[in-house]
Amino acid sequence: MTPSPTVGTGNPDTLAPHAPLPLYYNNEVEHQAFLRRIFDSTAADYDRIEAVLAFGTGPSYRRAALQQAGLAAGAEVLDVGIGTGLVAREALKIIGPTGKLTGVDPSAGMMEQVKLPGVELLEGVAEAIPRPDASADFVSMGYAMRHISDVAAAFSEFHRVLRPGGRVIVLEITKPEGRIATALLKGYMRAVVPLIARVVGRQRNTSELWRYYWDTIEACIPPERVMQALGDAGFAEVRRHPSLGVFSSYTARKPEQIAKAA
């Protein structure tokens, strides 16, 4: 078995989403500094460029994925890695006025772009969510797993903050199967997207962010490892719902009762 990638935490149980990327950082301290810089400095451009790249389909895909995962009216949602609020915006349409949504993100710059009345915003990381045990009905993470430090710790936190029977969804972009499809997406993400970012964006670092996006996609742990990590964290009904060969929606449920040892 190939060893799980680590990012210099010194903890053998750490499951990093990918190995360090020397083009951007070499260790965990540099990793955190890079993420703060790149997300804070490009936040104002993020939604504009994402809308161009998704050809306007992003909102409908996110909303459908949330509904497929079991999100319903009146739910109390915790959106981890809320960013500019793209997933949260669709969740609010589903949960309605009787629901509640709290967003957590380490980037103050990204959260400044969240223009969603009634949403509580907390600065924090997925590995140490600043919320009490069993305080949410539904946890979402949209395209942020590749940017955290420890997938196993994050999924354990998701399990902790969910009430029994609560559900989780993790949306991610997955490297395509096959060399041709991978080469095409790589060319798009590392050449075409940065060019669009330079034309459409206003911030100097925006094109760097989208190149970094591809590099994290290419290096990311495979879907089966993500599903195993959800199971190891205590989740049941772990499933992956692929779409268009590159999008993955991982869903799972926290059991109503913890099984007792025989």
C-alpha cells in the first residue's frame, strides 16, 4: 500500500489531502501562510471567475447535490470552508427561514465576500471547528478538502459536531481517469483558466490560485481513500456520486446510536 501523504505535521496518523507542493510551499508553516495569502488576496475575484468557468451551472449543481445528500427545510447547517458562500447560498434556499446556517473558514478575506443575511461566520479550520458537540444537523464542505492539512482530523470533527442521524456532504474535483482526459483538464486548468483569470480578475494573484487548484487536484488522494477516511471517522452510508468525470460528491450519515462492543 502506498503511504498516506503527510504535510510535515510529525503525526503519523495525519492524512493530508496531498503531499507538499514545493512550487508553493515546503512545510506546514509555509502551507498555512500560502493559503492565507492566496485566498485573502484573491477573494474579491473568486465568484466572478468561478461563474465564468462553470458556465452558470455551479448553483444548480450545488443545490442538487445538497438535496441528494438529504438537506431539508429547517435544518441547522454548518458549512466548513464557506469561502465566499457559494455552497451556503444554495443551502439557504433549501433550509428556508426556519433553518440556520453557520460558516467556518480560516480566510477572513473570503468571508468578507459572504453577503448572506442571517449567516453566522466563524474564523476557524476544519480540523478544530469552533462549535459544540452535536450542534448541527448537516455539515457541508465545498471544494475545500484539498486545502486543509488533515482529512482524518477534519472528518472526525464533522462527526463530532453532527447530531446523531446528521448528514455530511463533501464536494470535490477529482482527477479524471485516463491520460487523455487528465491532460485535457490539466491544460485547461493550468493554461486556459489562469488566462481567463488575468482577463476577468482584478487581483494580481488570481491566476496563481487557479494554477494551484489544478496542482492540488492532480496530487489529491483518490476517492476510495476519501471514502475510507469518512468510514474511519465513524460515518455510515458512505457514498460517492461522480458527475461528468471530474466532480465528486461524497455523502455519509452519522449513526443514530454508536454500536456497542460485544
